[in-house]
Amino acid sequence: MTDTTFTHAIAQSTVNAQQLWFTGVEQVEVRECELAAPSAGEMLIEVECSAISAGTEMLVYRGQIPQDMALDASITALQDQSQYPLQYGYASVGIVKAIGDNIDASWLGQRVFAFQPHASHFLAKPSGLIKVPADIAAEDAVFLPNMETAVNLVHDGKPLLGERVVVLGQGIVGLLVSQLLAQFPLAQLHSVDAIPLRRERSLQLGTHSVFDPFSAVDISALKQQLMDFTGDTADKKTGADLIYELSGSPQALNLAIELSGFASRIVIGSWYGNKTAAIALGGDAHRNRLTITTSQVSSLAPELSGRWSKTRRFELSWNMLRKLRPSQFITHSVPLSDAPGLYQELHESPAKILQAVFVYSHT
């Protein structure tokens, strides 16, 4: 039987897909769903791995998502979901196993990335898939949205030669931002995170020093590092030039303000869901003419759109995936059936997990 005949046989039959569903606060379950053969203009993708976004997905798991908005207005699969039961996830890599009519045969066997909830199989149109370059492994490709986010954050922060930069939060996006910034000729690059495993990895990636946000000694030492001792209007030069808030904690914004100085720039990359916190914008924060920018990867900064497009940013992200190999951050690879235990571990013991992925075996 030729490959073409085999593919045709698959396309004429149904497939039992395993899908992850969030069914309530701290409740997930794996459901089986029968997928029909791909119709005209569709393809069947057999998933190799899908990555958990510990920040955003834990908001869903804990019931901290706003009830009046879609989970992600830019991702088709997530636009109509904001209440349980719901599917979530936006980083899947798999192989095109069958195609419907009006699909170019070159798609067959192609490894693809999709902004798709966790599932063993799914149907998609070409517009919902991104071809993975042949030299990039599935375990690196699954970090594409994280890398694109990190690239977007660096672009929005506009780091300059010789600046002092602080990254608050060393989850996966924070680590990638730190790793990208480590390639710049900065005067100082510091990171802050409460989890020792993340601080250790941050140092390995090229951060100059790391600090615990809950240690008064550490924060005092960081502030001392950010002092300017040239004697030339030192009051205006004290503090970080650029601060990224990527911790997912609204309270961290106050630490960002504490670490800032005159005309400092603060870039907020965290999504807080329905969490809020009182932010101290009085006193020095008001006098210092701070620039506070919210950064979200679904759009391009207006000042960049004349030269940059989503396509160009994806090309850069693929190159950074080749160079930085983020698969090194994977600490847990588990089958989808282990999802309830894994999410509970992420909820109760996040310090033990750097990046978790679901892996799918197909017989």
C-alpha cells in the first residue's frame, strides 16, 4: 500500500481524539471525542506535544479568568470561551496525517505548529497552521508563542547600549527575555524571582545577578547595584533604566516602581486575569515621569508596524528558537492522562516545575 493510499484511507475514517477540558475550579478531565474525516479545505493533525502555559493556564485552572471577555481574542479556538467547561492551551506541534479536498498534497507529513487547545488530534485549515522549519525539533517548536512574546517584549522595551535592566519574573517568558537581553551590551542585567530553580537557570543564561523579591536583603542589594556613583546628577541616574514586569503578580508593579528612577521605562508583559492590587503612583513615581507600557504579542507596536509584520517577527522567533534551544527548560513530559495530577502539582508546588509539556504516543 502506497503512502497516498494509506493517507486516503485515513481521510475516509473517523479518529478518536483525546481532549483536555477544564470543568471547574481546580478540575480538569480528559474526554474522548470522535473527529470526522477532514472535509474540503481541512487537515487532520496528529499532535506530538503541547506545552502548558503555567501563567495563563493556572488562571484558568484556579477560576481567575474574567467572565466578560474571551480567553484570547486573537486565537480562533479561544474566542468564544470564558466559562466552564472549556478547553485551553495554545501551543501544539504535530504532523499533518490526512487532508481533505482542495488541500495541496505537500502538506502531508509536514510538521506544523498551531495555537490549539491540548488534544491528541485536531482538524484545522491551512490558515490556522504554521509550518515548522525542518531543522527545528518539535520540543523547541512548541515554544514558538513564548519566543514570539519574548521578542515582542524586547522590541517594546527598546534596550539601549549600556543600560541597567531588571526582569521581574523568571517563568518561561521571563527566562527567554533574560536570555535575549543577555545578548545585548548592557551595563547591568538583573532578574528577580522567588523560586530558586528559576534564579539558578537565569544565571546560567547570562543574567549578571539574581534576587529573591521576598528578601529585604536581596532587594536592598539590588537597589544598591542600580545606584549611579558618577556624581553627575546621580539622583536622576539612580534606578533601572528599563524594567520588565513578567511575574504575573500585580503587586510586583510596586517593586518595579521602587526600582525605577527618573524617566525609567516599565514594560508590563504579565496578564493578571481578574487579580488586582493597589499601585503606588504617588511620591517619586509621579515626579519621575515614568513610562509604563503594557505589551501584548497579539499586535505590533505602532512605531514598529511600518517596518515589522507578524510574518517578520515569526521569522525572527524561529531563528531565536534555533539559537537558544528552549527545550532545555522542559522539566516534565507527561501523557495527557496525567493532566489532573500535573495541574495540581503546578498549583501546589510550582517551584519544582520549570516547563511542563504533554506528549502524545500514537500507535
